[in-house]
Amino acid sequence: MALNLNTTNYDFRDKWMSCLVRRALLTGPASYATGGVAIDNAGDFGWGETHSILGTLWNGSAARELWLDRVNQKIVIIVPNTGAEVANTTDLSAFTGQIVATGK
């Protein structure tokens, strides 16, 4: 499943150290797959590799944390009070949040 993003691209001069920076509104998937949501770097952010993801998803009463599996280029979604990955096939479509991503 692809990321559900509304991306804002900053000017090319806006960098974090040597990385480009993108801000986006991320909506959780309707059916989360164990192992994370794959990032289509070129399509989602306009670069070759994502280096970091900062942000939290919120549904009005609960939060979900984001962790970047950099090797596999996937966003893993974590339940903060347990530290466990969200269960397979969980509907996270009510969870949204602003994220900041860096990459090259």
C-alpha cells in the first residue's frame, strides 16, 4: 500500500544539513501491513532515499508514532504505550498528522 500524502515541497534552498526537506499531511492506511508502509521515494517525496521521518498520527483520542525502517524504506507505525508495531490489517484511516521528511 502506498503512502497517503498531501506533500508541500519547500524551495530547493530549504535544506536540513545536506538533505532536502518535505512537509506532508499523512493519513494512515485502511489496512496496515506488518513491516510498515512502503515509501515510493520518487513519487511521494521527489528524491531517491528517505533519511528521516518526524511526526505523530492522531485520531482525536489516541496517538500512533512513526518509525523509519531506513534499510527497507518503510514507515513502521507504533503504539506508543506498548512500543509494539500496530497489528496486521488494522484500520488506521482515522489517524492523520503533519510529518516532516528528509532525504536526497
